[in-house]
Amino acid sequence: MFDPEQARRRKKARRDKRHARTRVAFFRFSYYDVAFKYFVEQVLDADFVALPPATKRTFDLGSRYSSDSVCAPFKHILGDYIEALELGADVLVQFAGPCRLGYYGELQQSILRDLGYEFDMLNFSTVTGKPAADYIKICRAKVNPNVSVPHGARQLLATFKMIEALDEVNDFYLANAGFECEPGSFVRTRDRFFDAMRTCTCERDIVETRNAFLDEFRNLPVDKPARPLRVGIVGEFFTAPDEHSNLQLERKLLDMGVEVHRTVSLTNRALHYNEKNLRASVSDYVTYDMGPTSSLTLAAALKYAQEDFDGVVHVKSSGCTPEIDCMTVLARIASDYRIPVLYLSYDSQTSDTGLDTRLEAFYDMLAMKKERG
């Protein structure tokens, strides 16, 4: 006799067996792998595939299977995906981006399938703007059929809290690490902070870890002058925050003894983004939305200029149309406020040595300008 309950249990057992094998990977993006891990483990209840630090091979892999004309972030992400699949990932995650990033998922999936890889793509851009039920449906279909909605919702909010904590602590690090008395003390503390965040399992853990490490950072000895050189970093959503993509730009500035600020982050661009207010703040220069991060780029640059920063560094990948459009407006802001702007564009040919040379010249110019008052 057919037993519906027994059939249901068998079906659930088959789904659980499938889920037990599900290994999920994101692409590398700055230090946000910490939050991605939390999302996979606590929201999706799956295994997270942690990628090792990116190498030259990563970018070479992505470049080999990409069009020459496509932007550098596409190549970085494709290389990340290939390495994730080599490590045994079953599911790759792509989220909706503010620019062409939102279309990368389908194309990269096609490229990877042509290369012979078998996997599922959890592509959130396919449900952007749709009801929450569609997000739940795609997560259950691609990753875990037993995702708990109440638990997942709580942990998703905790994921957002973690992103805010990561950015807040990193902002403090950027503003002060260039003046540390003990070489390496700040970066070691930041690394321990990231490691501690990786062990968090709830919002309470996140808040306690954030508070403990902010206190620890504040107690680190620094020798910071009253008027340090201050530089603001603006630019493209992926390249500006990602240290591998921008060739350790922030680290290089910190080593020169600069107070660094960077507005573009997941917190400012994804969690607390108000296009209307940003556009109003730069209404003297633009009257319409110029593209994905354009308003944030211009508003941040104007803010740095009004707060008497010594310089601005504009970061983008080669061929990033929205940020190219920003450059003319940035030049007007630079002229109006007499603030130097260094324009950096990254592609597969950008060299570490070339970047060092440009940064050293920029630093010397800022230092001389500040000394002259």
C-alpha cells in the first residue's frame, strides 16, 4: 500500500543528500569573502568554498577566456570562478551589479559550460526587483531545498550588519595604519579581526567582535601629525575596493604615511545608497544620473574637496564608461577647489612599477603643495 508520509520522507532524504554535497563559491571581492561565507553558511545553510588569495594565474585564466575588450572585473571574476570550480564548487554566485556586472552571470556561465565545467549558477540578477518569494525560490532550487525563511531572514539582516562592521573597521584602519609606531601592527590586527568575523554565527557575535576590535585598534600606538596628508579614493565599484584589482593601492598609500579614505564600499553603494540625495549634493555639476557609481564618485570627490583633503585618486578599470564620463566633471571639481586628482585606469597590462612611479610623483606633489600652504 502506498504510504504518502513514507514517500515524503524519502523525497526529503533525497533532497538532503543532494544538499549535503552542495558547495557554494563567490568570486573574490576585497575582504567581503568574510560576509559571503556567513551568507552561505548561515542563510543558505550550505558549505562555503573559500578561495586562496588571487595570483597572476587567476587573472591570466580570466583573460584567456574573455574578450580583450571586456573590462578587467569580468576577467578577475571569471578567473575566480574557474579556480572555485577546480576546488570543487557545485554552485557559483553572481549578484546583481550596478553596471554590466549584472549581465556577467549569463555570459560567464556560458563560457564555463563551453569549457566543460558542470555547476549551477545562483544568479541574483535574474530576480532583481522581484518579490522576496522569488529570491527564496531560486536559493532553494540552486542550493538548499530546505532553506528556512524565518531563520534565513534573520541571518540575512545579520549579514548586512557584518558588511557594515567590516567597512567601519576598515575605514578606521585606512585612516590610521599609515602612522603606526610598530610596523605591521595594524594589518595584523585587521587580519585577526577578519578571522574572528569568520567564526561568527549570529548578529550578537558580529557586534561583540566589531566592538572588541575597534577598541583594540584605538589602543594601538600611532604617531600621527596634526595635519597629515589626506587622500580620498573614489571610482568604480569593483576595482576601487579590491586590493588585487588595484595592485594594493591603499597599502602603497599607507606605506607613504597618508591618511586614506574610501567612500565606495558595499555599505555605501548597496546597503545605504540614496541616489536622489547624492545627485542633489552635486547638482552644481550634474543634473542627471550618469551611471552606476557616478553620483557616488562625484559626491565623494566634492566632499573630499570641501573638507580640504590634499588629493583625490580616481580608480577605474579600463573601458569603464560611467567612470570615464565622470572624469570631465572631476576635472571641474579639481579646478574649482584646487585639489589634485590622480586618474588610475587598470587593465591586464597595468604594472606594479608603473603604479609606484605615479603614486610617488603624486605624493611628492601633494607634500610640496601642503608645505607651501
